[in-house]
Amino acid sequence: MSIGWKIIRTIILVGCCYTILYPFLLKMIDAFKSFEDYLDPAVRYIPKYFTWNNIKQVLIQLQYGKSFPITFFYSVLIAVIQVFICGLAGYGFGRFKFRGNGLLFGLVIMELLVPPQTIMIPLYIRFRFFYGNLNLINTYAPIIILALTGLGIRNGLYIFMFRQTFKNMPKELEEAAIIDGCNAFQTFYKVMLPNAFSMIVTVFLIGFAWQWTDTTYTQLFQRSTNLLANMTSYVDGGEEAIMVLQYNNTAAVLCVLPVMLVYLIGQRFFIQGVARAGITG
């Protein structure tokens, strides 16, 4: 690899990291600024009057002790469901040949092109009058049902990723499982799924992050629940517009930090999974 290409690659990587991380770092700095620092145009990056009051006030307004565990376990549940359902669908598309395989998989890919806003009203009506007069709005059921039916947030992408992974696994794995007496489903969860561990972690991380930060479906179906995506809309800084901005920045930091920690734990498997998803055969 030439030195020139190394320099160009480094510049591109630094530029991408700056574009992604700079706004978040500014919000982190703002979380520790006092009201006087916001009024002082000379204060840009280093607060003169460092304070923890912003975080304390936002933690109270977010009801963090209650909303954090609810959001965490709910996001984990949705991510686990998506891993299993999308893994099963991806296994079917990647390892079985049947009439209409290409057409159905094309529809899965097209699902990624449909903006969620175009189906919000039909979905709302469906869950508002679920099987007659059963109202599922402002419950945790709608997102769970969407995940179970493969219609959750970005499920088409997860199916594609699993399909690419299973498609490139050696056929000898399945043959060995069949010799041992496994049927198709047993082969999937006993042999194929364990060999796709890095992809499982990848899909779990993406699903967890998207569910954690989702405001589209959460605001539509679960506006009265104690999920963090809802609680951030109730953060109030008082009459001062600067304090509203200050508290909103602090709330954004507190909501994003758990996702960053989860990613840091599983980043090695995430990179492996993304790399394998790009392999075509």
C-alpha cells in the first residue's frame, strides 16, 4: 500500500470521525456549562463555572431511575426478537431454493425504501382497533407485535444481513446436521445460528440502538409510556430559552451514553458481522 493512499485514507477517517463525534462532544461540554457560561461568548469549549446541576435536573425530569431500566429491558427484548425472527427469515432466503424466492427477497429489500411516515396512519388505526375494539395504543404491545411479524424497525436490513451470512456458510454444516438426525429448524438453531454469532451480535446492537433512540413509532404508539424517547420531550428548562437548549443537550447525552457503552462492549463482533454481511457468493 502506497504512502499516498495511507495519507488519503487517514484524512478521510479523521474527517468522518470529526463529522460524527464533534456535535456529540459539544453536547457533552454543554451539559457541564452553567447559565453564566452560556451568556459568555468567550466560553466555547471549556466551562468557566463547571456544574453538575444540569445533569441533576435532567435526571429528575427524565425520571431516569424508572425510565432507564424500562427502556433498557424493552430495547433488549425487541432486539432479541428481531435477531431470532430475522435470523430465521434470512436462513430461509439464504439456504433454501423455492419458487418466488427472489421476488420475496426483493420485497424485503424494497421495505427498506418505504419511509415509516407513509404507513403511520394505517398502523395507528390497526393498533387502535386491534381485532375489533381492543386498543393497544399507549401500551408496549405494538412494537413487540411488529418485531414478531418481521415488520419492526429496519427488519428488512437485518434479514438481508443474515441472508448474506447464511448463504456463505459451507454446505457441509447442514449435511453433518442432517446425518445427526436434525430437521431444518434444529439445523438452524443448533448449527447455523451458533456459527453466525458475530452477525447475531451485530444485529442485536443495531436493533438495540434503533429501538433505544426511536421516536417515530414510540411517539406514535407509546406516547404515555416511560420510555426515554418519550421522556426527553418533557424536559423543561423554564422560561429561559437558553436553559431549554441546555437541558435538551444534557438529556440527549444521557440518552445516548448507554448505547455507546453497549457498542463499545460488542464492537469487535459488530465489525466482524458488518464485514461478513458484505460478502456475496
